[in-house]
Amino acid sequence: MTNQITQVTLKNGMKVMLKEIHTAPIISSWIWYRVGSRDEPTGKTGVSHWTEHMQFKGTKKFPANVLDKAISREGGRWNASTSRDSTRYFETMPADKIDLALRLEADRMKNSIFDEKEVASERTVIISEREGLENEPTFRLSEAVQQTAFHVHPYHHEIIGDMADLRTITRDDLYEHYRTYYVPNNSILTIAGDFQTKAMLKRIKELFEPVPMGKMPPRLNRPEPEPKGEVRLTVEGPGETTFIQVAYRFPNAAHPDYFPLQVLDSLLGGASGLSYKTSRLYRALVDKEFAVDVSSWPEATIDPFLYRIIITNHPKRKTEKTLAALDAEIQKLQDKRVSKDEITRAVKQARAVFAYGSENITNQAFWMGYAEMFSSYHWFTSHLSNLAKVTPQDVQRVAQKYFQPANRVIGIYTPNSRRSK
Amino acid sequence: MTKRLIRKNGSSLPGPEDIHREVLSNGITVLTRSNFNSPSISMAGYLPAGSIFESDEKLGLADFVSASLMRGTQTKSFDAIYNELESVGAGLGFDSGVHNASFGGRSLVDDLPLVLKLLSESLLTPIFPKHEVEKLRAQILTGLAIREQDTSDMAAMAFDRMLFDGHPYSRPADGYVETIEQITQKDLVEFHRAHYGPRGMVIAIVGAIDPKKAVAAVERVLGGWQVPGQVLPPSLPPHKPIKKTVRHHHVLASKSQSDLVIGMIGPKRNDPEFYAASLGNSVLGQFGMMGRIGESVREKSGLAYHASSSLSAGIGPGTWEVNAGVSPKNLKKAIGLIEQELRKFVKSGVTKDELADSQANYIGRLPLSVESNGGVASALLNIERYKLGMDYYQRYESVVRSVTRDSVLETARKYIDPNRLVISTAGP
């Protein structure tokens, strides 16, 4: 996979990143706005995600029922998502139809209507989305852990928002959010696929440069103080299954410790996107029958967030025993340096995952923008070489530094079905 | 200067000129297609060893067997198998449905021999170690306990039970707690011995490898597999017609959202009206933002985050169903709106524009579905399973265009009767 790209900043401050790939007659276009749930104050939680929904409710040029049909008619796939740090919209289209996606994105960068009636009907849709999430024990546990891990930083709340705010956010709140953050100088357009860069750039300028530059929106900045010690919590709910979530405070993605921690994560929980039955946690917890499953993942974020380990507890085990087995495994990493071979293995796994990802054009356009949101595209292109530079000493050092009990929240979902029946 | 890497015929669609098909002497069909754009390989396939062979008392047996294949073979332990795979970032897994056990894997091209060797050992020489079987049993039982609390799973299970009363499709392939508890190691061994064999097995390999080399690689590890007594699947019994609308509500008291499934029998994949049903369904509950159902239940009424319809068409009778997740207090209202859409659909079918839109969507999205090696491997298996012909994806546009408004209406009326629906809900 080549990583050659063209990067241009338009006159209105919008950044454009283009990557030609001529393996299939497909183009994927992503537009990224630097705003996510981390920018939401109390009382407005969920406003980024709701605004994302409203972006599908139409402009004068592309009314609601016209817009989705127009993309589908051309065989395109499109969607959007909101994360803690960004909001992004994509269209993956047959190569000769991409112009429609570009026109649509240029238009809805400033012309979305946010009709009062549409806001009302979307309110219940989003409440329903949240109710669907609340059906899942692991969502309820995750939300409680996150709320406990962050008191000051807005990573405190879930992206979907708190129910109280979903009931009270107004049309004007949404529209103000849109007008504040959806400006070209706060956005990045990333496109990968079967096009010629020169012609594509010309068309992008025609469509996007007329959108006037806005005031650069400030980002909410409320750093979370260092944790003061381990916190434990319990969530009760229906079912028979006990889940445990252990969440360690983790550095941001641009931090130099992030790469040794990625290697550490590969050793503990397996490489992302692959099976993980020889990972240290699987062997220590599932093979030894403390758990029936375990998964773990770091999240690449702008500010320090969490490294989470989710354990589906074995029905015959007490959670304290399972946690002791987890701690023993972490202790091993802190006490004894891992071998160089283990690091080489983690790098080989990452290389394979990169190769699988390169089969997919949507994925390639995604990574350009995603990496820009918390660091830069260089973060992505130098990923494998940075992993290869990690030493056994690095892994031991970060294991000792970050995997301390004082640095974590432990949440336990305890089933109460017998009582609720 | 730009290098064009798209295939010479200007199409990225698989066709007779680049799909290679060969049947090994023991009956295994191998399908391959090269793609040198990425150094990776996707592999997928199936063999007729699904849950159709199970008794009601041992429901979940086929699934249990497929999940056990990589838990230990005559030469390697569970940990050794996964160590080989994970050390090189490769993957391999098995699954099971009503008719077939299926498998899939991927790797960098250099590691294909390793993946095929493990596939072969898992298929031919699994030993079902007792301690691994018990570990797996605990995992399956926990999975079933989680399923018991899932509104969508519970609504879907009751739907299949009512729609396919007395038919093998009425049963959940992952079984029930009582049936999983009854399955012994001997059952696993015997099921494997009777039903796993080369007859009816199909394997597709797509990626950075020459087709002949791919076939030779399969031949090397699976060409000598012989199972003289391999028991082949029984034919499907007929299903009972639904005489009037039936309803069932499964109570899950503490949930915040209810799930619903409303539907009926749908066509088989090889029925001539399959394409009319599929395009009609696109208008009903797929196109744009989940079609007319999405428009009515989500966009206009704000009742649900997801509300769509789908066809599931395979070897036997399919299902045609509407699914939605709604607030418990809106359940009745949502059902009413869906019934209204179904009535409208069988009364007047689809408009000319609606049909043209869905046809354009089907044709336009095809290159996307075969963009990755995994997508092409699925496409090749689809061709083989339903005998669609090597040129199927190249003929696809004309197949889609041949569907008319009349054929959609006729098909809708053949399958959908708003007075004979199966309505299954789960929630508070």
C-alpha cells in the first residue's frame, strides 16, 4: 500500500487530503469536523450526535427525502458518526458519481435547515436510540465507569448524551452548534479512490471555496485532574451474567507512550481485528476459566482517555478471584520484561491488519482524516515503524506507569434477575 | 502519470474470464480469483454439516461441533493452533447454520499454506478434548443466558418458532440450555464422523495468488480426504401455511426498549420471483433511509431508531420480515404503521420511480460489494451455492432491470397477506 497523498489548504481554511487508488472504480469521500462529545457542556450533552442526525434532514437544494434517495440511487453507501473528538460524514460511490457527494457535502456545510418539526421527530428517534443502548448491560456498565473516571473533563458523558438533555435540547441549541462548528476552517475533506488529483482538486475548489471561512471555534478545555485512587462501582440489572470492566487512565494518542502501550495491548488483549486466543489475558482468564470472554482496547483520543478491559465473568467464579487473576497477569508485565520476539510478533500482526485494511478504499479515506483528528496522517503512516521501535524496556516502563490500581476504575454489572422476576 | 489497475475489460466484476473453478477427485469444489493489489488472501467455504441433522433433544450439536474443531487436533493443542495463526496475523474460524457448516480465514499470501493446513487438520482430525469441550460448553451457556436477555434475539426466535412451526427452520441453531447440557463428547465425535466429509464441500480463495497455485495448495491438504459413509442432508419437509395473524409477546421486564418482528414466508433464493421480491423489499424497507417503513416509522413518526424490512432467502423457504426497535409505549402504534405499509404494498405495489431507484441502487452498489477479497469470496460462494453461472455478476444488471412493476406486485400478493402475519415482540 502506498501512502502518497496530496494535501492542500483551500482559501477558506478547509484542509483537503487526496489519495489516488486505482484498484476498483470506487471513490470514498469523508468530511470531518473538529467537534465531538468532548466539546459539550453539561445541559447540552448529545448535541454533536443530534446535529449529525439533523444533517440528514435536508437543505433547500437537497430536501430530506431527496437527499438520501439521490445517494442510494447511484449505488452509494453513506453514513455518519460522532465520536468523542470529531463528527464525520462519508459517501462511498461508484467513481463516476462522486460529484453528487461533493455537492451535497458542500451544500450541507452551511445550508441545512434544522426545521422545528424535524427536530421534534428526531428527538424521539434519538431517545429510542439511547433506550436501545440501555437494553445492553455492557453499555450501562461502560457509561457508569466513564462517569466515574471523569468528573471535570467532558469525556465524562456518553456520545449519545444524557436522557435529561435529550429531552430539553432545543432547535436553537442544535442550530447554534451547527453554525459554530461547521465552518470550512474547522473541517477536513479526505478522499481516496479512482480519480485524477488535479481534476478532483479543481472540482473541490469550485464547490467548497465559496463557503465562507468562519470564526475558529474554541474547543472546550477542562483537563481532568490525576486520579486519587482506585474507585469501584456496581451496576445492577436484569440477566444472569456478570460483567466486569476495568478502566485505566491512558495517555492521548499523540503521546510518546502511546506506541509502547499499543504493543502492550497486543500482548494483553490481542491485535485489533484478529482472534486473541493466545493473548495473555485470554490465557490467564478464559483458559483458566475465570471468564468466558475477555476483550480490551485503547482508544486514540485528543486528551487522555481510558484503556478498557471487559470481562464476561465465568458463572462459577467470584469476581474477586477473577480480578486477582487479572492483577497477577498485569504484575507479570511489570516485573518481567517481555521478549523481543513478542514485540516482533505484535508488529507482524499489525502489518497483516494493515494489509487487510488496504483492500478497502473506504477504510483508506477514513484513516487519513481519523489520524488528523488527534494527531496527523504521519501518525498513521509511521505507525508500523513506531511499533517496531518499541523495546522490552519501554513495555515494562509503561506497564509500571499506567497499570496502577490508583489509576483505574473497576465496574461490576451484577445481575438481579431473580429478584426482578 | 496514473497507472490503471482496473481489469482490462473495464469491469471490476468477477466473471468467467477470471474465476477459476475446479473440482477435486474427492468432490471438493475450489473457486479462485486473483487480486494482486494487496498482499493478502481471503478464504471462505462450506460443507453440508449443519443443524438439519440434529434431533430436538440435542439441538445446538452442529454448532457445538463447528465451535470445537479448533479446540485440539491429533497433532496440535488449542493453544498451538491459535499460536500459529495469531503469530502471523492470520485468522481462521468455523460457524454453523441449518444446512451447512461454514469457515472463513485470511492471511498474508505467504501464510496461506499455514492457514490451509490448519483448516485441513481442524476438518479431518479434531479430537474434541474433554476439558476443552467443557470450557466451550460454559461459554455457549453464557451466550444463551445473554441471548435470553436480548429483546431482538428473543423476538426473532419466537418469530421463527411461529412461522416455521414443525419445520427445521423453527429451531435456533445455537440450541437451548437444556439441549446444550445434554450433548456429550461422544455426540460431537459421532456427528463429526457422520457428516464432515469432502462431498458437497466448496472453498473459495481470493487474493494475491495465481489460481492454479491456489488449487494446488488446496489439493495438497484436502485432496486426499475420503469419507466413504458421509451422510448427506435430508430433504426439507414442507412448512405449514399461516392461516390467520398470530402474535406473541415475550416479557423482558426491565428493558427500556422493545423489539418487534412482523413477517411471513418469503421466496427461496432460486425461485423465479426472488428478484421481484428483493427489489420490492428494497422499496418497502431498504432504499434510502430504510424505505417506506423507515419513512413511516422513523422519519415521519419518530418512533424508532431502526425500522426496516429484509428478505432472507436460501436453499429452503425464506423469510420476509420487518424489524424495529421501539419504545415500549409505542409498540402498538409502530405495529399499526407497519401493517398499514404492508396493506399499501400489496394493494398498489411500487411506483415506476421507486422501482427505477432501487434498480439503480442494486446496479450501482455492486462494485462496492466486490471491492475486498472477502467480498469476492462471498460472491464466488454465492455463484456456486445457487448455480447462478460464472457470468452472473456481469449479467446482474440485466437481471435487475428485467423486474417490472407488475412482477413486484404479483410477488408481493403471492407472499404477503396483511391478515396472515406473524407478529413477535419482546420487551417490558
